[in-house]
Amino acid sequence: MKLAYVAAGLMVFLTWSEALADVIQAAPGEGTLAAAIAKSKDGDTVKLAAGVYTDSVEVPEGVAIEGAGADITTLVATGYAAINCKGARVRITGIAIKPGERTVRGVNSSMPVRVERCRFHGVKEGVALMLAPLSDVVGCEFLDCGIGVRAIGEACPTVWGCVFKGGGIGVFVMDGMPYIRNNVFAGPETGIKMVVGDGGEQPIVRNNLFLDCKQSGIEISSRGEPIFGPSIRNNIFERGGGAIIAASSCLSATSHCVVHEIAQPAFRDKSGKETLKLGDHSTSEAAPGVEWNDGNITYLKSELVDGKGLRCGSDPEGHAGQIGPESAWRRPGPSASGELPPARWNAPLLIANAVREEYQYLQLRGVRSEQQSVGVENGKRIDTMTYSQDGKEGTIKFDISRFFGEMGVGD
């Protein structure tokens, strides 16, 4: 069956798939999860009862794995990856993942995947993404992982409302354009480590709390001179070895940050030379008025983080928004009460972080883009792609309103 790319056609396909979907129950034990997945097909949900599962599994396209909650459902891996996604549109939720002796990765995917409200204990790479367009890691917790989320091969995941406690690197990014928002990085060596090229890619980092990051909250390396640096805005850096370690060319789109008890200079390159001065780009050295209580974020009374936040002189009143995680995300992680971003491939309009992601998704489906146009529909920024397949033309629409205008280039 050919997947229709017109928005209405996509909805018909998804509705048809859901109508034929089955729910397959899995009981705790050794090999029971693999046995349940072996019975699954596109659209099915494998449900895990509370308990411990000893397994490493390969998940086919369109299959969801739902645990009873990360506090009571545990998967102990036996192989290289606990969950290896062999197709697109896999969803994994409500599971704690622990490594076995041979385990390197918790969730491994080069296809669209959504990892939701899961907990990773001491895994070398919690979620490993290679390309994997239209992927989300939301409401998860990473405890003492080597790397929490690894996004390479131009992967552009949404990482939203997660907690990264201890370990090496919270999020590692190479050449992609991820959207990293409302997360807490508590005590890793480095919160976010990025390698950017000299093209136009621009990761977006918004409303995060970097607490006690031993080396730095963010470290950026570049190959060549980037056109503009990652867009880093409305973040708090509290205690630790540095706020951002990067060349000045990588900080052109960094603004509206609060730093407190950070080794000075807070913004510096690897040689120790200051690359962004406090007071520039609406950055401030001040007590941020926020406490992290191992699960809850408590905002104390502070003009810096409440209401309008910091502003550049050219910003309109209230333009900057709140500094640090937003009010709905004062309890990030698997038990978060904040509203999760929608699954990006289970909607009539696919949701993308970046145009690069759109092209990756079209390529994944064997479709060649002929024309691209950006417009507004129902108040949302919509990118319409005209494509060709087997000599026929069609259109697919992407909702890019999640990130549009976030890059400091206006609306």
C-alpha cells in the first residue's frame, strides 16, 4: 500500500490502521516481551504489566510499547540495545530501562520514534538517534548515563521536559537542528554538547535549567565558521564549571540567560578567553530565584524569572518570556504534569523542527521534493511540499509553528 501524502489522505490511512489495531498483553519474565512483539503488526500496541522484563527486542514499524509506568515496569537489556527500532513510527512509553553486561544503547533508531515518560539507568547511550527525522524524547529521566540523548547524522529531535541527572553528557548533537526545551540538567559533566557545521543549521535551546554541570552547561564546537550559532535563549545556569564554552562566532544567537555562581568567565572558549560578556545580549549574573528539589522546580520571588523576564533593549515589552523552565514544566521527567508535545507523525499535519527534517522524512519515504512554500493556515506556519513519486505529483504539509520565529529572526 502506498502512503498518501496529502494531509487528508494521511488521516484516512492512520484511522484505517487504528481500526485494525490489536492490543497484545505481555507478562513479566525472560523473553516475554520479544514473544509479544513477534505477534505485533503496524498499529498494534504491546502492553507491559508491572514487573521486570529481561529481554532485548527489535520493534517493527508502527508498533507501540506501553509500560505501566517507569516506577513499576522495568526492562533489563540482554543485548547491545534494549529496544532497536526496525521501522518508523515506533512509540515507547512508561518503561524503566537498565543495561546488561553487553548493553550500549537503551533505545536505538534511525527512523521516526517517540520515547515518552521513560527512565534510563546507567546506560552508555540512553536514546541513540541516527538521522531519525520527526523523533521526540519527552518527559524522560536519564540517571548517570554516559550520554542521555545522542543525535547524530543530522538528527533533529525534540527533547522536551526531561531530567538528566549525573553522568557524562545530557544531550550530544552533531550536525542536526534539535529543539531542546524545558529540561533540567542536574550534575552531569556537560549538559549539552554540540558539533555544528558551517552551514545554516541552528539548534534551538530554550527555557532549560543547568544545575551543577561540572565542566559546562553547554559546549559548542564548530567545523569552519558557522553562519550563525545555535539559538540559546531564556536558560538558567546555576553553579558549575561554566555556562557556555564556545567560540564567539557560535554565540551570535545566545541571549536572555541568567548565570549564578558559575566559574568565570562564564562564557569562554576552550583556551579560557571570554567570548560573551555579562550584560551583553541580556545576560545577567544574578541569583535566579529557582530551586531544584530533586523532582520539583520551585521558583522563588525574582523579577528575573517571573513574568516578563529579561529583555534586550530592542525587544518589545514581554517579548523574552520566562527565564528557565516554564510554569507547566516545574516538574519535568516521567511524572511530569506538563502537557507533552504531540506525536509528530500522528497528526493531519506533520510537525517538523526544521526544513532539514522535512527533507529527511521525504527521503525516508522515497519521495522527491519539487517545490516548497511557506504560508499561514489557521494562525500556524505551514510548509507545503510538492513532491513527485512514480511520475505522479502530490503535496504534504508540515506544521513548523513549534519553532518558527524562535531563532531570533522574527516572525
